[in-house]
Amino acid sequence: MQSNDKRISSIISSWFYSDPLFFSISQTHYIVANENISCVMRSGNHKVEYNPALIKNFDDSTLEKYLSIEMTRILLGHPYQRQPYHAKPVILALASDAVIWQLDGKFGMQNMERGIELAGVRYLKEKVGPYATFPEMNFEKWYKYIYDLVYSQKGGESAGGVSVDGMQSLSEMAELWSEDEEVLSEIESEIKSADEGVSDDGEGGELIRALKENADFSFDYRKALTQFRQNIVSADRKLTRMRPSRRYGFKAMGSRYERKANVLIAIDVSGSITDESFEHFAHAIKNFFFLGLIEKIDLIFFDVNLKNTTPISFSKKVNLDEIKGRGGTNFQIPFDYFEEHKSEYSGMIIFSDGEGSCPLVKSGVKNILWILDSRQSFEKNGQWITKQALCRATYLPF
């Protein structure tokens, strides 16, 4: 009998002709044995790990199917895309299995008929019912759906008779997962190259397009924060004859940049904002604070009016529970405050869900970034926000 390494190598080699995309993506990861994991296979951290004891009795067809599942998981970007704040690995693994299950059903991969039942699918069947049907959902929506199932107030973690805390193999599946933009970019390039190499009506083309639809290669809110910071620094560019131009020397004026800036952050505390969104807002603000170059961050809170007439410095510990709000939403409030104090700040960030009337943005106002609390909020409200002059928008993961 061939060793596990040779069997796996033989399967991957066969993909060169039968599944070029799987072959290409397999070359970006090391395939290594790990006797200490309780799951059959897992991916992440530039490798695919397998338990030799669990695969030794697999026939080649079953072994190939497990390898295909991990290649699909990588192509979807699940081990490398951004995660919600305090993400639970078990729920991430369940959500990933659910997305793969959807693709299997759509393209007739038929894992179940081959005796392979993904742990996430098994959990959903036990939790909801074996004949339950689900709308097509992306990874984020599956995460939220399963999270609500597991931690619902109706039954706690063991509602429906299933406890995820006992599913050690699921927790281990996502143990290697960590955000990695470089790997995501590499995966995206492989999918684009494969898409260019297939015909429009080919089965491979349909699968590739489905992968593109389900994978998340969208820009991260931290990229938007970085760009916001760069815009602030660029706005503070000062021309000087004491420093020559790099290109033209002393024939042209050089420039220098102010290395510090003040930023106003307006936080929506209306009734539509959840406690979970508040946690995500605070986490994002901390990320921005550590980007550097920011001298001072002032916080204001608003719903239908301003909740604090004097801004709170972010350098102090802020207890969001003490902020009284939860009424309606008036976006004109933060814009009027920013306009009134524009000489004090280089830009403004608004944390919200975008639910409210469009404010009047005056021509003198610049460097405005909206950070919405979810992709759903972004898809619903991002368009009207970005139509405002000099306003950009992004969203927080999940």
C-alpha cells in the first residue's frame, strides 16, 4: 500500500489535467501530517494538515473528496479573511461547512452520497431538522445565523440537543485561521486566471464564478482607515524652499507634512444600534488610534441630538453604557458640529448603521469616512452615503 504522502501527491498530480484550479491552489500550501488533531483535515497558515490515523483506511476517492473540500475552503478564503471581533472558531468552522454544502448541492458534488457528511451540515440537521431548507447565504450571514442558533436565549448553547463545545474537531478546524491579505490576494489571482482560461458555458466556468461570488476579497475597513489617515496627512502638506524637490532640486519648492492630526469620531447611539455593534465600534477605534500620526481623537455621541456637548478624549476610558441615547437618528447633528469646529479637526469618522435621513454636507467639509456596522448596512445605505461630496464608506466585518 502506498504511503499517505504518495497517495496525496498522486491525487494532486491528477488535478493538473482534471481540476487545474485545485492543482494551482494546492501548490500555494504545504500538505503535512499532524497526528495531534482530531479532525480529518484542516487548512490555514499556508498549509493543509491531515491526521494519518484517520485517513489510512480511506479509499482514494474518499481521500480526494476531503482534499477537494479543503481546496474549496481555501479558494473561498475562509481561513484567511477578516473575522468578527471575538470570533468563535467553532462557529467559523460550522459556517464554512455550510457554504461548501451549498456549493456541493448546486454543482452536484454529492458529498453525502460518498459517505462524507460535513460537521457543519450534520450540526444544522440535528439543530433545525434533516429536511430543513436554507436560502443561499454567504459566509458572513451563515456565521450570524449559526451563532444565533447556538447562543439563542431560547435554549443556550445546547438548544436543540446539540452542544458545539463538545465538538473538539470543529474547534480545531479553525484553529489555524488568521487574516492574511497577501494569501487572499494570491487566491483571488488564481481564481481570475482560471476564469480567463475556461469557456463561458463550461461546468468549470460555473464553479469558478460561484467561487468568485461566495469568496470575500472586499476591502477591509482598516484599509479605509489607513487611506483616511493618508488623506489627512496629504491635506497638511506644506510647501517649503528650505527643502528641495526630490525631482527638480532647488529649482522647485519642496514639501513637508505635518506629522500629527486631530480627528473627530461621531458614534451613533440611536435605537437601531446593538450592543454588539458598540463593541465592534470600540475595537475599530482602537485600531485607528494605533495607526499613528494621530495627535488626538475626540468622541461625540448622537441620536436625534448631541449627547455630550463637550467631546470625550479617546485617551480616557469610555464606558459606552453611560452614554444615554437609543432614540431616533439625525445625521445632521455630527455634520453641524464638525462644520462648526472644522478648524480643530483634520477629518471626521462616523460609526453608524446608516439608518436615517441624508444630511446636508456643506462644501467646506472634507475628509469624511462612514464606517457601518455590517455588510448588510453597507449594501443598504452605502450608495446614498457615497453620493455625498467627499464622503467615503466602508463596513465592519460581520
